[in-house]
Amino acid sequence: SHPGVEAAAAIAVKHEKWAERPYLVIVPRVDYDVSASDILDSYEGKVPRWWHPDDVAFVNELPRNATGKVLKNKLRAEFENTLLEK
């Protein structure tokens, strides 16, 4: 629901302490300047803190199938070597 986000997907990536944590992959709006901290701060007061994603990656587009569904398996493969620290 952030005004600077065109499209987004959440995936799990490796974490040093918790094994896996949420990670956002975002396509930003062309006409909007948005940062990772803007996105992460937008979760405050909306969901429990432990549900908040740990980090954000910005991409030009999300991989989709012929019907427009986001292909999370391709996102997981692309970000499989991402390691979030404590």
C-alpha cells in the first residue's frame, strides 16, 4: 500500500540467527523516489514487529507467468545467496 511501490513480492531468505526471514522484492514507481527505510518504516503499527521484513531489494520487474502471477520460485533462485545478518 506504499505510494512508491508499483509491485512487490515477499520471499524468505537465509538469516544468520533465525534460519529464514522475510525479504521484500519491490518494483518502485518511476515517478516516486522511495528508499528501503521508507518501505520498512511503513510497517510500523500495522503488523507485529516480528512480521516486518528485514530488508528490501529493488528490481525493474518481477518475473511473471502468462497469466500475470509472480513466479516466486524464480525470485527465490535469484536471491538464494542473500544472507541477512543479526
